Amino acid sequence: MDITKDIQPMTTFRNHSAEIMQHLKTTKRPMILTVNGKAAAVVQDAEAYQHLLDLAAAASAAEGIRQGLEDLRNGRTRPARAVFDDIRAEHDIPR
């Protein structure tokens, strides 16, 4: 992040939105918009935001896998057949 370019007052964004949108698209960096000198919003190019969402999803999947492997190591698992049998019994589903 370049604080001289990536932190701007909201009024600058309002008055120069086309130029700022081009800057966002070119740099792929988010911009912090301020109101009365305090951070109020973050704007980002849609493609860069999608990339951020993809990274978060991948990290979430990796964490889920890590937790599952930990459960397996610590014996916190049940055979699928037992789980399905419990679901059938709970909802009166015939085999």
C-alpha cells in the first residue's frame, strides 16, 4: 500500500471517481477513503476483490482439512455407516 496514493478523502473520490477507478484497476490495490481524517470505507477493483475472496475460500478449505485431520488423529470420528444409520432412525427413513 502506498499511503500517499491509497488513502484519500471521500471528497477526492467523489470529485475524481473516474481517475481513481482507473488507478484501482491499474494497481489492484485497495484505497482507503476518509471522512474527517478517519478511515470510513475501502474501495477495490472488482477483479482484485474476487482474488481476495478466492484466497479466503482456499484458506477456509485448508483450515477445514486441517481440522478434519486433527479430528482423525484424536479419534473424534465415526464411520459413515453409523452416521447414516442415526439419520435414518431420527427421520424414520427406511433402509
